[in-house]
Amino acid sequence: MLVSYKWLKELVDIDVPSQELAEKMSTTGIEVEGVESPAAGLSKIVVGEVLSCEDVPETHLHVCQVNVGEEEGRQIVCGAPNVRAGIKVMVALPGARIADNYKIKKGKIRGLESLGMICSLGELGISDSVVPKEFADGIQILPENAVPGEEVFSYLDLDDEIIELSITPNRADALSMRGVAHEVAAIYDKAVNFKEFTLSETDQAAADALSVGTETASTLLCGPYLGQCDHRTKSTMVAKSPHERRHPSNQ
């Protein structure tokens, strides 16, 4: 079980070092395998705003002027198909460390000076399984409110720590964030902060709202069949989970 400490602190009002929490949990019956930071090993990766983007003739490359919070923009050569003027991107500055401890250096590409690198999520070591499809073959585009020059980690929810738990069969209650929140709340004598939902029943029959058909070979296999209709589903929108919820380790 991988637990996002950042998310856990939304569910329980605690503010202790993650290692201290890990030790406390281990002494109360849940083994902690370790604590890791998704941003470990990454450095000097900041928000950049693409000011201009020009194609390099007869290549797939683009010459970009990028604002990274300095007095002047930086020229960066980028080969991503989705780079364009006006977007916010992730920029690894010279001296930065990206995935696999690769160090970024300033240099020349096709004779053009490049003072950094515009990054994809994969180049930060993030698994393809959590990369949005629209950015799978290109660079990650950051929210419009991202501030040039700031570190990118908070915008990607990489400013987190991941606690890995080894759950034994008798502790299946800890196989969810809610279950872990209850455990931590008990350890520190705190209350849990769960969003409350209130349901009110009406006299309307479920059959008036939706049609449900059942088939069974024998009434012995299924006696009474009961159901309840939640009218809120009429206004429910199916959408992608926020990035930080797709996989707690983002790895």
C-alpha cells in the first residue's frame, strides 16, 4: 500500500516528520517498508513561459525564447511537437539533474545555442502510466497560473513523500487512504477529516428514474433484488482523476 503523506495530512491534522510517523505506525502493528520522495534526485527544474517559438528549417526542431524568471529570456532548442508560444513548461536549467541522474549542460544543437532543456514528464522519471495521453509524445504543459522561475514540483504534486506499507491479511482495513487515516488518527488521538455526504430519500420509485433488468436461471440463485437510485448521478461528470490521485507515488 502506497500512501501519499500530502494527501494523508488532508485527512488527519498532523504535522510530524514522515520518518517519525513511519516509526509510530511500525510500533502499532503496520509494517512500513520505507519512505521515498518522488522528487528525490531532481534539481534546478523550474517553470518556464515560452515567449516565442520558431521552426528550424528542414528539421523537427524549434528555437524557443523562454522566460524562467530572469531578467532576460533563455534560448532553448526543443524537438517536442506540441511546443508553442504562450504555454508554461518545465525547464531544466544548466546544471539540473533529471531522471537517471542525468546532468543538463548548455550546448549547441544544429549550431544553435541551447541554454537548458524543456522537459517531458518521462524525462523527470515519471511513469508513462500516469502521463496524460495528450502529452504522451511531447512535453508537459503546466497550468496557466504557474509562475516562471518557481520550482515545478508543487505543480506536479511531486512535493510529497510516499510511505510504503506492508499490509498483512489481518489488516485489510488499512488498504485504503480512509483506513490509513483512521489508523493515524488513533495513534495521535486526532479526528479524521472526511468530507460528509448527506442523502435524503424521496417517494419517487427507482423504476421511474431508470430501467433495470435482471435475468437468472433460478430464483434460488437470487432471491430479492434491491436497488437505490442516487439522483445526483444525473449531474455527475465522468472525468480524469487529478494527477496526484492517479498513483500516489507518481513513479
